[in-house]
Amino acid sequence: MQTKVENNKAWFLVMPVFLIVAFSAIIPLMTVVNYSVQDIFDPYTRYFVGTEWFKQVMLDSRLHEALLRQFIYSFTILAIEVPLGICVALMMPTKGRGASLALILVAIPLLIPWNVVGTIWQIFGRADIGLFGAFMAEIGVDYNYASNTTDAWLTVILMDVWHWTPLVALLCYSGLRAIPEVYYQAARIDQASRWAVFRHIQLPKLTNVLIIGVLLRFMDSFMIYTEPFVLTGGGPGSSTTFLSQSLVQQAIGQFDIGPAAAFSLVYFLIILLVCWVFYTTIMNMQKDK
Amino acid sequence: MAEITLNALAHSYADHPSKPEDYAIREMSHVWEQGGAFALLGPSGCGKSTLLNIISGLLKPSNGEVLFDGKRVNELKPEERNIAQVFQFPVVYDTMTVYDNLAFPLRNIGVPEHKVKSKVHEVAEILELSDQLKRKAKGLSADQKQKVSMGRGLVRDDVSAILFDEPLTVIDPQLKWKLRRKLKQIHEQFNITMVYVTHDQLEASTFADKIAVMYNGQIVQFGTPRELFEKPAHTFVGYFIGSPGMNFFEAQLDEQITFGEHVITTSDDMLARLKSMGSKKVTIGIRPEFVHVWDGKNDDAYQVEVDYVEDLGTYKILSFFFNGQLMKARLSEDQQVPSGQIYVSFPEQWTKVYVDEYLVDTDSLTLHSQTKDAQEAHNAN
């Protein structure tokens, strides 16, 4: 019989994971926590202030407005991109060269860097040289994203829909391809309508990819920064200034590290909370009653 | 309810079929009479499911036509053919309850809700699903799901036919037997044409009145289970039906039929008929059940050598060499277990002759235990 060896070698096996997680998440997060409870004047002069920054951030009306804008923005693009993505996926060809071509065409917006997307739309919407802007001017619509709040919102949303609907579409496309042919055959035998096929076969089988799609799109859009920054710079006024832009203004523009850190943590918790709510709701919806 | 006719039907999955092997269904004509319970029996890959999908319209045949009650339906989609089909693996609508699943085909054609209710309850009763009706279909076990799939095939009682594509594969043996009985009862009750695809001969013969045996994309025989057993029209039927399958050996056709030193005498017109077919080779087939094993020495029987005896519990299978050819015979329970040199004979009525794999229908062929020498000696007298 072998005697059981007792030593601490297991620590070496856990160490790599521990280090990676520490450097990727714990240390940066703790740094932020550290900032959020101190008033820092310079690297050698700092005071512990407790929850003061948190109180200040929670009462800041500028941030309240940004948060509201952020929610409206995220839910609007979700409400457009998810149904649209499903429609695109349903219309994409499934066989032959057409399928490959469609996949490439649909994927193109995903390959373009954020700030380039912002620049493209910035020029695209200009009334003097932009295709879209000039077209609107031509047909007599007074369109100007730089001065009109509605136009600015429209453009920002349109830009996100253009950039990210392909992601939802590709996810749904893969989900649709995974449905066995026999389900469609059975539905034909049962004389199901096109809508019934979608409602009772395709949509239920898409639930899982849609969860991923919704969560990804929510998190990304909730943290959106580059594209609106390049396109409108947060304006006109502060009408398209979203949360991350407010944060950057505060942290780097004004160098209010403490309040910005407190703000970051609240921001992080909001995303976490909303994701959790989404996930649990969808999971509950498909449970066996 | 309909009579289903297949007229010069052929199907190939290839774009440009050139040789017979390219065809999943080789040209065939066949009639499934209205109200019958039929089985389509054959090994995997012989074209059974293809044929079924052509009947239901899921697949468009390359050639030929499908007729329901004499009307061509080639151009009709499955949903327009009013046909029910149950697939090998269960298909349920996950998000619906069992009740809604069963009601689905009825609601799709606009049946009023009170009729839906009574019909669903009736079918649920038959399939013993009544206590599951309120459950979501997603949480069911595989065999319950398959019962739901079958239920959806059975709720519409005005369908042209119900097609079953190996529906009991996922169901455990005990329930299998019960469900097969149920299907049979349903058939007797509603008199709907049913075609049941399977590769299990037992399943086919317990369900169907008539079985079509399929081989290499063709129906090689269509008959009652008894006919398939007693008079296989094709060597494949002999081989596939029965356990163990039929014994075959190739005999030589010259002036007489000979197998090694044994002469197989036949009536003159049989010989003439065989000769007129131009083939030098004939295949002789006899079922193990019909091989007579003598307990003692018998001058009218063949002397053969025992290879081994398998005990299958209720009966024994004797393997022996007949002129170097391994053959099998089924021994009855009380028969003594032979060894060494024994005597067997092939009763004439059960001995079948095949040319090019197909049966030459005859009642006049007999096998005698006479050797060539004996025959010559006899002739010399």
C-alpha cells in the first residue's frame, strides 16, 4: 500500500490561474477601489475620505442624465438590432456560394475599427461632402447631426445598428444552421404556417445564441465611447454624452480621480446587475413550468 | 384516406445519374391499397426512408409519379397532401405543452377548439399521455417525446395515410411492443392506410398485414409475413427474413441439376424451363426450419457432417456441411443433439430454386439423395 504524500505542490498548479486573474481583474479593480476612497492631491499627499466620493457621484445630476441617456440608447439599439439581426439571419442563403458571399458581406462592418466607424459616419452624414447628408439636403430634409439633437441621436443609433446588427445576425445564423432538418419536415407535415415555424421551432432554438447576443450587445453598447466621441463629441451640448464619456471627462479631463473611481465602480455594478437580470429573465422564460 | 400508387418511380440524389448504382430508388411501380397496414422492410440504406419521403412529398422524385386515389400529387407540397409522418427521432415543439403539441396539426388546419380538445384527449388516452398533457414537451423523456410525435401523426383522422419512419427506435423494448399493438388497434379502429418503415422483421410482421421487402432501391417482394417466410421471391428475402436466414447453395445446371456429387432431379418441364432461361447456374434455397434431420441412418437422405450445435434456449441450431457448404437446420426442442455423420433431407415443397436471385416458381422440383453414380447405375438398368 502506498502512503499518501502530503505537500503543498498543488499551489504551483493553481498559481498560473491565480496570477492571470490577479493581473487581469483583481489588481486593476482594487486600484480603482483604492482611488475611490481617497482624496489624492499628489502621489505623496492623500487622505482617506470614506464614502464621500460615492455620495457625491450618486447625487451628481450630470451623471444621472448620462445614465438615463445610456439606458435609452442601449435599449433602443437592442430593440432594433435583435429583431433585425434575426430577420437578416433568416434571409441569408444557406447553401452554395451565395451563403459564403452573404457571410462575408454581413461580417464586413464587424471588421472595421471603432474610430474608423465613427469617422466613416461623420463624413457620411455631412451635408456638404457626405453621401447621406448630401442626399438628405437634396430631398429637402434639414438634417444636421452637429446641431440638431434628434439628428445626432438618429445618427448615433443608425451607426451602431449598422456596425453591430451583423453580430446578432451571425449568431442567429449559426443557431439556425444547428436546427435539424427533421424539425422543418415535421412542421410541413403538421401543416404549420411560416410564422408558426418561426415561433415554435426557430425562435426557441435561438434562445441560447440570443442570450449571448443580447448580453454582448448590452455590455458593449453600455460602455460605448469611441464612435459617438468621434462622430458628435458628445454633443450637441451634452445630448449624446454617454456614461463612459462622462467618466473620461471626469477622470482625465478634470483629473478628479477619486470621484471617477467611485463612478467606475457604480458603473461596473450597474452593468453586472442588468446582465444578471437579463440572464435570469431569459432563463426563467424557457423553464419547464 | 387514400390508395397510394407509385408509378415508374425512381429517385437519385445525384445531379446526373448515369448508372443504376446512382439511384436510391430504382424504377418501381407499386400500389399501397387504401386502408391497409403495410410495412416497408429492408436493411439500412436500401432506400426505405427515401421512398417514404417521396410519398409524403418532402422529397421530389427524379422520375415517375406518385398518385393518391389515382390523382397525381407530385407537384403538391407535403402540407397540401394531408399526410401524417412520424420520424425516427422525436420531434416536439419544445416551448409548447404536450396538449398544445398534440393540438398543433389540428389548429393549423382550423379545427374548432372543442373538437381539438376531444381529439387530443382521445389520442392522449390511447398513448397513455393523459396525465402529461399540461407539461412542457421540453422536459419529457425520449420515449415520451416520441409518443407525442406519434400522437401528432394520429390526431388528424382524415389524413390520406400515416407514414412511420422507424418510429420505435428510441423506445425501450417493453413499451415498443405495447405501442406497436396500439398502432395496430388504431389502424383497425380508423382504417387509415399506414406504411411502417423498419429494419426489424419482427416489428414488420407484428404490425403489418403485408410487408414490402426493399433491397438496393427496389421492392423485391410484397406479401404477407407468411408468404415472405414460405416463398421468398428473392434470395435477399430468404436471407433477410427468418433467423437464421435461408440456406442457399449454387448448383450446376447441365443435363440435370447437380450439386457436387448430388443430383437434384426435377420434372422435365421444370428442367426445360430452367434451360430456356439460359443460365448455367441455379441457386437452391431451403429454410433451416424445413431441413429434416433424421435421428438414424436413412438411405433416402443425404449424409452430412455436423459442424456445431448452438443452443438458443428454446431451440437449437445445427450447423452442418453439405458437400462442403455450411448450412443450418433448426432442431426441435425434444430432438436429440446429433454429432459426427448424420442424415438430413430437404422436403420437396420447401426447396426453392432461384435464377439470377429471383425465385423460379415451381412445385415440381424435388431433391433426391441419389448420387451421380447411383443415378447412372439406375439409368444403366
